[in-house]
Amino acid sequence: MLQQMRVARPWDLATAAWACSKLSFSEPRLLEAIAQEAARKAPILTPQDIAQLASAYARLAYRQPALLTLLGQQALRQADGFKPWSLIHTAWALHVSGANAKPLLQACGELLPQKLAGLQPLDVATLLWLLAASDMREHWQLVVAAAEQVAAGIEGYPPAAAAQALVSLAGLGYRDSALAEAAAAVMIKQLRSQLQQQQQEEEEEEPPEQQTQQQQRYGPKQVAHATFAIVRLGSTSQALLDAASDAFLAQPRRYSPALLCMLCWAFVQAGAAPSAAFSEAFVAQCMAQLPRFSADQMASLLRGVHPPSRWPGSPQLLAAAASQLPQQLQHMSSPVLAKLISALSKQLHAARKAQQQQEEQQQLQALLQQCGQQWLQRRGSQGDRMQGEAVAAALAAAGLQELADAVRQVQVPDQEQSEEAAAADSSNAAGGEAEASSSLQQQQAAAAAGGSSWLDSFVATADEAGDEAGRQ
């Protein structure tokens, strides 16, 4: 077959790559030969060829940057000839493969707002995920059009697609209380039914023939993503938080640090206190997995589990997290560090007002001192300078006036220093990346190669209930 590649038609190459992806067959010699010949014939590839080739290499997570770049260029030239769903999945393939998908997403923003009717839930969810992961808020008309599709068909959305679409909308800053309440009602109904079924099933690995049925259920990822997103979108449903709590309590060990943070912040943003049973299980899982928490996730935890009186069993967890924080600070992204400094300052103020033990107050002040010193080390970042006044105010309120003055006195560096600081900021941000998502049509497994850390940062910089307003 390798000898026949030179005479293979573009359709033959695309079909061969598609078959390899379906069979999870990653034979390097074959895939290299297909890629080489497809690149040579790139000018005569059709939209269908381009979509099949790009998706195949993305799903196989087989790195072919030169081919994907060529496919992206050809897709952009022929964007008008793509069917909407095919254009979306081609852009997805480029993104998760590490190629530049933004030009094609720009084309989606121009071509698709009026063409979304009839798309499957997976297609809409994929589009929204791409827009959120690429921070393409400038195409708000497309975001609104996609949100309307979700609202119109939410009852028919499988859990994976629903959770993906909703959390992406939340990440884009979209707010719609009607959509949030409708999604909450659907999720509550499905979770209650699912929990009843789970109580009747033995806790053992599902055989292959039941995998399709499993995909129609809310797993830990869907529970955490959807609950957090629905609250962010504007729901005030206590029943939703209760249903999510029950789902968590049924299998708490399956929740990763990222998912634990999302559940925590669903309660925080709803302004609701968790039940004692949920809090105790949540704290136990956080304690067991604390070494796995990234820097940004650690900050989410320290900000979210407060005040401790609302989270039974949390003081020990907060003390353990605080002891690990100094080693994590250099890996924490700057927006999250700013949020953490502000939160710790408020917590110290509350501790003083409540006349808590001197030891607790000293621990909070020591953490603030370390955070403030870390902030000063990043003085070359324009983003840090823009947030510097808020950081200085928080440090001053905590009684760290000398450190606050140092933050305020940071001077704008020269060009050479700015470039060095920008490189340092890039390195720091990379250290706080979260786990890549991995369920929806194998997207998130492949997304690890594309660096989908936007969701972890999104949760880590969330505001408390009533502190933010979304866009609709």
C-alpha cells in the first residue's frame, strides 16, 4: 500500500486516514506516508478531504504540524464550500493539534451565525468549546446564535454535550437565567433518575456493550462542569446543588482536583452553604488529592472554602493547603495571584473582626507576605501593573504597608526588561495548567496536545456571588 501512495487520489488518502482513526491504528510509516502525499496534493483537496484528514490526525493525536498548517490554509480558502458541521470540526482538529485555528474560527464567525439550525448537539457544543478555548468573544453574534440553539434543544442534549456547551457559554461570559433554569430542570430530572438506577446496579466495570448507555449519563466531569456553568449562567436552584451533591456523594473518589474546585465554586457563586455530608466528603477528597492540585487550583481552594464555618471539617484542609502554597506561588498565573491576595486580605480582616486565634491570623499574614513578594517579582508584566493598585490596597488593608508601597512604586520597565518579564510570565502561566478535559467525542483527550487550560483559569479567577455581572 505504501508503494501506491503516489498514485492515490485525495479521497483515497482521506479515507485511509479516517479508517486509521476509527480503528485507533497509529502505524507511523502509514500515517507519515499519507501525510506526505496529502501535503503534496493539498491544492486539490476538497472540503470533505480536508475535514477527514484533519480530524483523523487530531483524533489519533499524531503530530503532523506541517500537514495541519496546509490543511488549515486550504480550509480557509474553501470555507464557503464546507458544510457548517464540517467547518466546525475542522477548526476543532486544527486547535487540538496545535495548529493555528483562529483564522478558520474567524471564518466561522462570519459564515455560521445564520447557519446553525439543524446542527447536532455535539456540533454546537464543539463550536462553543472552540470559541471559549480561543477566547473569541469578538464573535458575539455567533455566541448568541449558538446559545439560542442550546436553549431550543436543551432537553434533547446528551449530558456530555450539554455540560460542554453550558460551561463554554459561561466561560465566554454569557448570562441567561431562562436557559440556566431550563438546563437545571433537565439536569435535576436526569440525575435523580440516574441515581436511582445506580442504586440498583452493582459497582463493577461496565461491559463494552453498555458504554453507549454510559455516555448518556452524567459522569463526574459532566456533573461538575454543568453545575458550575448553570450557576454562572444565572440559576438560583437549590435543587440543582442538592442533586449535584447527591451525585458527588455516590462516587466522590472519581472527582479530580479540577472537578472538586468546580463543585466548590458552584456553591460559592450560588451563595449557598453545602450540606455537612457533602462538605465532609469534599474535604476528605481534597485532603487525599492535595499533592495533585496545581497552583491555580490551590488558590481556588483557599478562596472557595471560606468561611470555614460553612464547610465542616475544612480548617485542617486549609492549613494543609496553606503549607503547600509557598512552593506553588511561582507557578501561579498572575490574575489568580491577584484574586488570592485580595481574598486572603478579606479573610484576615474577618479573622481579626471575629477575634480568631492569633496563630490563624499570623498564618494568613505570612501567606499574604509571601504572595506580595511573589507579585513584586513579576513587575515587568503589563497585566500585573494594571492590577497592582488592587493588590497594593489589599496588602495595605492587611497591615503590610511597606510591601503595599513597594507594589505601588513599581516603575514601568524599559523595553528589554519588558520582554524578559513577558517571557517569565509565559513560563509562570504554563505551570498552572489544569488537566485536559477528555470525553466529548474524544475531544478533550486530544485537547491535551492543544493546551486547553482556559477552563482551570476560568474557575480560579471566578468572583463570589454578587461580585460580577455577565453579558447576554
